[in-house]
Amino acid sequence: MTVRKRLSPEESRIAALEAARGLLIEAGPQAVTLKAVAGRIGRTHANLLHHFGSASGLQKELARHLAETICVGIREAVIASRSGIGSPRDVVDLTFDAFDREGAGALASWMLLTGNEDALDPIVDVIHDLVIEVGDFHSDAMRGTTLTLVLMALGDAQMGGPLSQALELPRHAARDYAARMLEAAIPEASGITQAG
């Protein structure tokens, strides 16, 4: 018989969100249920109801958790790009991966299809905060570029593979276009021109 470690409420909540993230990546958004998450972390269904209120509450918190986790990487990539260590392509790849490999695009679509109308609020809020934090919120060019980049990444996660194949383009074509767009927007947003 194994003894379960007593977790604080915050530790229990984080463990549930990480388990939900694993299920999302492995099996898709339909697998992110209270029962599946509870089973994965060795807790009860009632325990998760206490933390999240419902399956849609769990999914909404998962969306926020994903957005916050992913935006940490994007923030670091933006800072690295500005200091010449990284590149705009790093920002593009992190954004596209967030919606594709990390499952944020599938989760957002699933939540909308199942009637959770405020499904995108956590993702939108975190992106808004990121743009403010990196100091570009008042730049029309950077807000427009952020909007376009996120919509491209979301669309690519949903149908990028079949569409690029149908158009006889490489699978990375949307990322390539997004990187060029971001590279062009950086001088416009900062009022400088890049060398090279």
C-alpha cells in the first residue's frame, strides 16, 4: 500500500494542471476530464471539483496555465531578440509551438465548440499582459503584428498541415512568412532600422 503525500491546495492545483497538460498533449482536449486528471494524480473527482468547480473550469484554468507558462518563454525570446542574442524566428517558433505541440489551439477550439464562450479569455489576457510588459502596447505596428502572429499560429495548429500540403508548400511555410513579418515589424515598432 502506498501512502499519498499530502499536498497544499496550491501544490494540488498545480499537479492537476500539469496532469491536464500532459493529457492534452498526449490525447487531445477531449481527454482533459476531471476523472482522467484525478486518476493521473491519485486524487478524487471531488478534490478537483473543489479546485476547479467543473470540467470547463479546469479547462479554463489549463488555458491560463498554458498561456502563462508559454509566455515566459516568449518573453525571454523577445528580450533575447532585442539584445541580439536571439532572433524573431525564435519568437515565431515558440508561438506556433504553443498552439500546436503544446495543445493551446486544440484546447481553445474544443472549449469554444463545447459552449465555453469565455474560453479564450485567459489566453487573450496573458498575451495582452505580455505585450504591455515588453513595452510595445502603444505601438500600433507591434499590436497588429502580435494579433497576426497569434492568429497565424492558431490557424496553423488547426489546419496548417493539410493546407500547406494542398498548396504544395513546405510545412514550415507559415512560420517562414510569420518570421519575415515580425522581422519587418521590429524596425517599424522601435523606430530604427536593423542592419543586415
